Amino acid sequence: METRPSRPGRLTELDALRGIGALCVLIFHYSTRFHELFPQASHVPFSFPGGNYRVLLFFTISGFAIFFTLERIGTVADFVVNRFARLYPAYLAAMLCTLSIEYLAHATKLLIGPKAILFNFTMLQGFAFIPEVDGAYWTLTVEIAFYVCMIALWRFAGLRRLEPMLALWLAVRWLYWAWPDMPERIIMLLVLRYLPFFVIGMLSYRVWAGRRTWRQQAPYAAMALASIATMETWDVTIVGIVLLASFAALIRGHLRFLAIRPLIWLGGISYSFYLIHQHVGFVVMLEVAKAGYSPWIGFAAAFLVALVLGTIINRIVERPAGEAILAWWKKRRLRRQAIVATA
């Protein structure tokens, strides 16, 4: 039996976690991925493996935050427009900016073919196994698949008994483990590789919203961790445990020390920052290296450029375009309701 919702206010710590995740992925790409792609170029003398786990943090946050959308929509169309407004404008701006900088710098190793570029405008290139304009975009394929699964669950099963549906979903993941030749598109569409991390976020949200207790969530949390332990390496299992503990601490208010202005601000622009940072940063570091400057200067310059461009895209495109699309949709819906009411 569900408890009565008693959700508190906005969790600024969630934005701080986004900011931490954004920093981790940038440091990982600039310190590790850059050297893998351009071994001949000078690079900073350290490697930051933590960026590999950053996506797992972001997927957990997505599992938590998806309900902020689901609780405000009335139809599937509402959901589609909401997610389009949230994702596409910044994606389009970042993609065009990345392509422009790559072409101007003649960064042929980072460029993809014209047909692949055209397909990237759909944002669905991952499902067709077509290269992305920027390698960081692969996570968008996972996010879109998760949205499809969640809207299907919301539409056909409802959210009142969410946890049993999550248990069934995790059981399908074990089927994937037992059936190594499961078709790749099924694996992608059902988000089977990363499902437990989304589940940890969803379970945490239900506790935060006052609909469940941790005692009620314990069996499902154990299933998620067991799914990770069964199919992943020991270090990923530890990450899963840390994420579950972190979100439990978040709900109890024990992570308030993270809610400092720089992290909250970075979390606020993290989507645009993430979209623009990788290839553009690589181009900056290559140009700095060609000019004979220290790789530390290249690292700092790339970070600054990504920060500036991410902020510009967030302020000029992501926020205003998203708000305009949602306002248009709201007016359209109200107009249709008025027509129906007077018919």
C-alpha cells in the first residue's frame, strides 16, 4: 500500500551531482580519451578513469528525474513534446557548432561522412548504428530508449505498481545475460545494459516523493544490485552500491554540502556543456599542441572554451527554445480544449 505523497521542494543537490558528473566526463575525455585518439599529440601526464562511471551517475539521475516530467503530462504527445523541447534545440546547436569547428580546423580524424551527418539531424543515429557527429552523443541513444520504455510503462501499466514492473524488467535483463545472442536492437530499446542504474534512480525518487519507504524498496534495490553483480565487473558493482547509498543520503539531506554555487551552476548548464565539450575540446588541444604550448595550457583552454560555449548554448538556445516550444504546445492544447468545449 502506497503512502501519501509528501514531497519536499527542489533538490539542488541533484543539480550539484550533475555538475560533478559533467566535470568527471570532461576530465576523463581530455586526460584519457584524447591520448587514445591522438597518441602523437602532447597530453597531460595523468589519466582519469572515473569518467567511465560518470554515465552511470547520469543514468541514475535520469531515473530519478523522469518523474518530474511524467507527473506533469496528460498524454503521450505531451511527453514527446516535453522531451523534444528539452533535448533537441541544444543538441542541434551543439552539433552544428561542433561540425563548424571541426571543418574550420580540418580535423579530419573527428569528421564523419555527409550521409551520417544528415542522419545525425534525426538524433536517432545510434539505433541505426550510424556514427555520431560527436562520440559523446551515444548516451542520447540510451536516454531516448529509456524515455520510450517509460512512456510505454506509464501508458499501458501505470505507475501505481511501478516496482513489480521494474522487477519484471530486471528479469528481462537476466534473460539477456542468459542469451548472449539477443538482438542488439532489443538490448538497446529495452536499455538492458544500463537498466539497474535507472532503476536505482526510480526507486530513490519514489522514497523521496513519499510514495514508498526504503523498507518497501529494499527487495527491488537488492534485485538491481544483484543484476549488476551478476553481469558486470566488481568495480561497476561497487559503483552501483555507492550510487544507491548516495541517493539514500541525498533523500535524507546528507548531501547538502554539495549544493555550492559553482556546482549548481555547472549542473544547470550540464546538458549543453556535455554536448559541446568533447570534439571541440580535442580540436582546441590539438591546435594548442601545434602551436608548441604546454598540454596543461591546452587542457585549460579546452575546458574554458567548452564552458563558454556550453553556457552560450544553454542561455541562447536550450532554455529559450525549450520554453518557447512548451509555451506553443500549451497554447495549442488550450485552444483545442476550448474548441471541444464549445462544440
